[in-house]
Amino acid sequence: LAKTTQPISMDSYEGQEVNITCSHNNIATNDYITWYQQFPSQGPRFIIQGYKTKVTNEVASLFIPADRKSSTLSLPRVSLSDTAVYYCLVGDGGSQGNLIFGKGTKLSVKP
Amino acid sequence: GAVVSQHPSRVICKSGTSVKIECRSLDFQATTMFWYRQFPKKSLMLMATSNEGSKATYEQGVEKDKFLINHASLTLSTLTVTSAHPEDSSFYICSARDQLAGEQFFGPGTRLTVL
């Protein structure tokens, strides 16, 4: 399974756009990139998943360059409630399907 | 979206006792479920993969005789922490893989405190 590298922490202010980049140099051809959000004492919550180019949903966008060795989660206009740990995972979601978590990025949104 | 529940949400037990944690997929079938452990301010660590109708696959360093996993149906997996000790105190999270959609959903977690 591909190893991921993310910044340990990021600070932002309410209303700003936040971009969290994840490196996954050893991503395999059939791997997808998935981002999860976790609040303290809660299970991870799915945010977005993509394979290449750009994916957008109601909460975030995911940008993946052509070489797929990195990805960027973009959170538009963050609020205090977006303060959480964000995990980037890569995997094929295949028969094994186990997701290996890296250290994640702790995002702190300030008023 | 799909829901995964865990019971209990938190449990406090005495050292030496056993504790069972249930993980249920509420609106989908899951042939595969996963158990994670998370210590304070740390990331999730995969403990084992639970396969319906067969033995669980444990990650390196996880004692299978201490962390008993049973996946007797397509919607239920249980993790039993046997002879719990204070160092087993942690946040235990399960996830279930929707065998049709292929997506993986996480439960809310169980806080175990061993006194």
C-alpha cells in the first residue's frame, strides 16, 4: 500500500480556502485517493475520493495531477467546525480493502 | 449514506476482565470489516481484518488471542478484548466495506478505559 505524507498541521481563519496537499509517490495504477475527516472521539468521515484530474462534491474538491504522485484537498470557505484531522489514503479498495492511515493533518480554523 | 454502528460507545472495566465491542452495518452487507485502534493524538492503527465466516487476519504485533474477532454474519463483527489491562485503554473503531458499492464506512468508535 502506498505511503502518504501530509503536513502535520495547518492553521487557517474562517472564510478562507484551505488546501491540504498529500504526497503519494508510490501510488499504484489501480489505487484511488480518498480523504477522510476526523473529529476528536469520533470515527473518520468520508470527504471525497478521486482517481485523476479533479473531483468536486458539496463539501470539497480534490485535485490530482497527471502523474498522480500527489493530491490536494481543497476546502472552500472554512468555518470553525472544519477544525479536525484530515487523512489522505491511497488504496485500490479491492478485495483486501484495508485502509492504512498516515499521521494526518490537523487543521485549526480560527475566528 | 451507509451507517455503521458500534456498541457500546464507551466502556469502563476492571483490569483482568473481558470486554466485547460490537460493530454493525445497518443498511448494507459487509463481508469484510476492519478493526482499528487509536491512542490519544495518534492516527488510526489497523489491528485486524474481519472476514465473514472465516478467521480474522491480524496485523503484525497484534495478539490474536487477546483481541478475539468474530464475524458471524454479514452485518455484525465483534471484537473481544480479553483480560484487559490499563494499556489496552484506547479508542477502538471499526469499519465495514459495502460489498456491492465497494466503499468503506467507519463506525463512531468505542472508548475503552481499563482501570
